[in-house]
Amino acid sequence: MTGSTTPSTPHRRMTPARTLIFAIVAGMAVGNLYWAQPLIEVIASSLGVSSSSAATLVTVTQVGYALGIFLIVPLGDVLNRRRLIPLILAVSAATLLSAALAPSFAALLTALGGVGLTTVGAQLLTPLASELAEPERRGRVVGAVASGSLIGILLSRTISGFVADLFGWRAIYGIAAAVTLVLAAVLRTVIPSLEPREPVPYPRLLGSVFTAMSQHRAVGPTLAICAASFAVFSMFWTSLTYLLTAPPFSFSVSRIGLLGLAGLAGALAARRAGALHDRGWSVPATGIALTLLGLSLAAAWAGSGSIVALIVVVIALDIAAQSIVVLGQTRLFALPGSARSRLNTAFVVSNFLGGALGSAVAGPLWTAGGWAAVMTASLVIMVAGLTVWAVGRRRLAETDPEPDSPVGASTAAG
């Protein structure tokens, strides 16, 4: 059976050290997408464009990322990932350097589209981690690597704000390029040698993404729920920049970035969400997380004038959103077959299309009705997500894991 067997030799297991390195690289790769988010006003002023135009930097990066996931990540099911992943990271470093040197807004927009297209290392590493992990630890390993990605999103805001205050907004892209290149070299030694995969023509490989989606009843509602969560997550953080730069807060970009540390607490708390899947609690835990996300949005609306209330909201919202993502991703990786990279492609493309939509509508909603308009739209999306969960609970539970999957292993052990 291809693609679902457990590694039998020690050098091919997901050791704690390998898991940590995968998580760090995943965090850096995904964090590259979000350096611009707290810098929208600074970049707009520097390059002589409006704030709403500058906000499209985040949207273009996310759309580029979704394209990269669709066009590149499926290759993880057929190519040598020990070569593929470091190569993709090296190309990503080049696009980051282009962003640091961009002479105009149009050049920066193009460079960040390239960053999005190539910074897909995390989504190649996560299915690889799932494949290398022992079945009874798969949820925890996926949770750790996926949480690295989520922590990278949050820390990127804090780091970019401080670097921009000290050295200007271009510096963060130069630093990110150097770090990404170093991590590419590290991964070349950390990723174990793997058996060659059966070659598949590229057009057929891309088409098989949709085939893999249609083979399992749990895929559709999982993608819809996680995309809704990610749209709200992105809309909230993009709009939070507008809220905190305006009176009564009037925060600098570095102070706005500090809120990423509050979100980090939420990410660390959500790190073990994958273990809930290992215990067979994925579906009810997803419902609880969706409810918490909705309550967090309501609290953000009510407490928009208090920084203490917003910090509490950030922690709760990040716990909820990240738990939904980790549980959804682990559920897909527990499905039988050898198409983990392709299922992950569908998963991340839908998430980041949702994220791109959230970022795109945040500016117009803020202009039209401020924070209240943003929160209203976010709550409508969350109600839709909860409806999908309630209607599709049986389909979500029908992951039909193989005997060596986390749920199957737990069942057998019980």
C-alpha cells in the first residue's frame, strides 16, 4: 500500500528534533505571507498610494499562495521532496529579496505575488510529517507542524512591526530572504531519503486533486468550515490594523505587532488540537471551536474600545481558528490513500481563497461602516460555518481511516 505505511526505520521517523525543525520552517514559510499586514499604512506612505491600495498587497500575496498551492504542492505526491522542498524555499528567498528591492508599488505587488506563489514549503512539509509519523502520533505531529505555521503568521506581525520601526519596511524582506535560504540548506540534510514515487503526468496530477476531493464525503464540509474560519481570521486581523491606528488607540506598527504575542498564546494552547482527533473527538471539538470563534467576534464588537478586551479576544479567537484548521487538516490526512499532498492542496487553496476574500472585503467594509460592519460580516460567515458543521456532522465523521490511522489505532487499542 503506497503513501500510508508507517516508517519502519529510525532515521525516517518524525523525531522530536525533526518535528521542531519542520515546525520552524513551516512558521517561517507561512509568516512570509504576512510581513506586510501591519505595515499597510507605512508602505502606503512610502510608495505614495492609498491605504486601500496598499491593503491589496495582502490579498495578492494570498491569491499567489493559493495558486502556488494548487500548482506546486501536488508535486509532493510524485517528486523527491528532499530536493523539491529546499529548491522551493531557495526560489522563495529570491522573491523576498525582490520585494526588499522593489522600486515602486507595482514592482512590490508583483514581488509579493511571487512570494505567495513560492512560499509553499509548509504545505509540502505537513503531509510529509503526517506520512513519517507513527499512526498513533499522527494528529499530534500534524498539530505541532501546523501550529508552527500558525505561530509564524502571528509572530510575523510582531517582528515586521519592530523591524519596520527600526530599519524601515524593506528590511524585513531582506532578513526573511536570508533566513529562508539558510532554512533551505538545513532541510536538505534533515529530510530523510524516501522511496521514489510513481510518475504522473503533470496535467493529470492537477486534475487528480479534484478526484481526491470527490472520493471522500468528509472533504467537502471540512473545506467549507475551514475556509469560513480562515476568512474571518484574515478579515479580523486586517481590520484590526485599521482599528488600532485610528483614535482612540493611534498605535504605531510595532505596538500593533505586539498583539501578535497575545495571539501566540492562543496558538500554543491550540497546538494539541490534533491530539483530539487521535482520541476520536474531532467533530465535536470542531463544533466547540466554531462556537468559540463566533463568541469571540461578538466580544470584539462589544469591546472595541478597550485594548484589554481586544487582547482577550485575540487569544480566544486564535485558539478557536487554529483549532479548526488543525482538526480539519488532521481529518483529511487520516483519510485512506496516497494523495495527502493533493488533499492538502485542496485544503490550503480553499483556506487562502477564503483568507484573500476576508482581506479584500475588510477595507471596503471598514470604509462603509467601520468595525461594526466588519464584525457583522464576520458573524454572518461564522453562522454559515456552524450551519455546515451541524448539517454535515455525519459526513465529517466518515473519515473511514485505515487500520494504521490515528482513529483506527485508537479504536484497535481500545
